[in-house]
Amino acid sequence: MIVESIDPFYETEYFRFILTLILSFLTGLEMRKYKRTLEHPYFIGTVRTYTFIGMLGYILYVLDPTLRLYLSGLGILAIFFGLFYYSKLHKEQKGIISLLVALLVYTYAPMIMTQPLWLIALIFVVIIFVVNSKSKVQILLEKVDKSELITFSKWVLLSAVIWPLLPVTPIASWLPMSMSKIWMAVVVVSGISYIGYLLQHYFFKEKGFLVSGILGGIYSSTATTVVLARKSKVIASDEYTFISAIMLATGMMHVRLMVMIGFFNFTLFQSIALPLGLLGSIALLGGYMLSKHKGSNLLGNENGTQININPLELGMALLVAIMFVIMTTATHYFIVHYGISGLNVLAFTSGFTDIDPFILSLINIQYSITPNTVMCAILISIGSNNLLKGIIALVLSSRYVGWMSFGALCFMSIMTFALAFAIR
């Protein structure tokens, strides 16, 4: 018995044609709304025009599998759009977005015929978002320092162009890593810090010390602790505000490390997620409870609490790379010559510098040690880093903020050391 197979509804010609018309029509509606925002609208077509362009693309694509008709239609549209743009230039108008969107609408049909639905939906959403983001983009560009755009462009160049060209073979026996692995670590660490930097400077610039602590923890909990501690001497009141923000920054440090470990070593992440999540939750919950204290004022002005160093600057990226190489070399040396005890001493010492390069050296290189030993070393470095932040707060903060922060961070340090030795 022969059973006739039935195509799913979303694979039928009827569905594809209707979807082409709907997406073209909705795009035309968005372009109509965009047209109203222009001071001198010299625009191509209306809602019907975009619908007909989408329909034309569908018909020509279906009629000729060799795509000659479809490409001919594209060529005719390109000539027409070129003449139209030439006419716009004579009227001193340079906008080309309506022409670009019309060409994208023409590609809806082959996209719907050949690509998965999620990709079509994503492209449609991106078109609508970009069309409607004109005013928001202009506001953002007015706020963003032009030098930061240049810095970001350099970082993209180094990440997307130079990184794939770097060799993947180990550099030496005493340095068991490749140039590609070094730069990948720099890209990931700098990228995570950059997210916190952007959020702090351009999206949550004046949202109070609570947000300052949380976002600063994404960037660098140690640097954030320094900034908040110094600020507490300037603002004599609201002591619990600063204590809470410092604890929140420490809590977010654990979240940032979990993301970093998960990216490079998911197997290790599955084992260490519970202790890191527990420690991060304790710090975040402690910071939240302190924020509820009667003397806190987390929505106050936070001018001067932002970190002004862009983590994508070439000097910062090279510093991360150099520290990564140094820590990898030191880790390899201590494991070979001093074993687990030497590794733990190095872990404790690294907490008084920047723990990211040390943790990267552990999760990126295969050493002759067990996963539990790696987790123990990571936790020891985190514990000593919390101790460092407690000392920083004690030295740089006002007296009450310093002692309270020191006590809270010492408690976190003790908890971290206890978990480390329990895992060992």
C-alpha cells in the first residue's frame, strides 16, 4: 500500500506566497511610518509598492528555476532605483534607506523558499528594528565618544580578521599554548568587561549606586571596589549604600567568572557552577539585604563612580595577553616543580593581582591534575581576591564603610576557602 506523503503546511506554496505578501505589506507599513519622520520626504512607493515588489520577487523566482528571470527583475529594479536616487541627489537628498529596504523585500521570496522560518523572522525583525532606530541611534552617537568607536573598530579588526590567522600550534614546551588561544582569551575577557563598561556609561549612567555595583562587577569587581571606597569618603552619609554596592560587585564577579569558564571549558563549568553560584548568591543576597537598611540610599547620584578605562583599548588588551602568558608560564612551572601545593600557593598569590589571567591559564591548558584540583585553585584565587578587596575597602573607605566591607568580604573569603578545601 502506497501512502501519499503530505507536506507540512509551512512548506506549501500557498503558505509561502501568503507569508511573502504579509512580510512585504508589514515592511511597507513600517516604511510609511518612517516616511512621516522625514522633513523632506522624497520616498519610493507606498505600502502597496512594497507588497508588489515582494510579489514580483516571488513570481519571478518560481517561474524560472535557473533564476534568470529573478536576476533580470533585480537588475531592472536596480536601474530604476539608481535613476530614482539620481533624481533625489538633484533635490539635495541623500537618504537611501527606502531603496535598500525595497531590495530586501525583493529577496523575501527566495529566503522563504530556501531558508528556515527562524532566519526569515530574524531578518524581518532586524529590518523593522533598524528602520525604527533612527532617532535612538542618533542620540547614542551624540553621547558616544568618537574615539571609543575607533577603539571598537580596532577590536573587531583584531578579533575577526587577525585572530583566525594566528597559529594554533603550542609556542613552546614551557608555554603550552598557541597564539590563537592567547588572543581568544583576550577577546572573551575584554568582551565581557566591555559589556559592563557600555551598560555603565551609556545605558545606566545615572541609576544609583546599586546599578553601579552590579555593572561594575561585570567590568571588574576590584576596580569597582576601589572607586566605591574612595567615593564613600566624599559622601559621609549613606554608609550602607557603599557597603551594599561593594557586595553586589563581588557577587557579579562570580557570575562573570561562571560565564568565562562556561565559554572555555563547559565540562569544568558543570562541576564548578554550584559552588560559584552559591558564593555569588550569598554576596548578591547580602548586598540586597544591606540595601534595605534604613540608612541606605541606592538611588542617589553616582557621579564619579564609573570606571573610565575602555577594556577594548589596545594597551589594555595587550596587558591581558601579557598577564595570561605570565600566569600560564608560572602555572606550568609551579605544577611541574612543586605539584598541587605549589599551585595552591600560586592561586592564593594571584588573587592579589588580577585573577582572570590565572583562571584562564587553568581552564585553557591541559595539565596533569584532576578537575577537583583545578576547582580548588580557582576558588582559592577568588578567596584571596575577596580578601584583597576587603583590605582595599578598609584602607580607602571611610572608617565605618571600611570595617563593615572588610568584615563582609572576609566572611566571603572564609566561605570560599572552606569550599575550596572541601572540594580538594
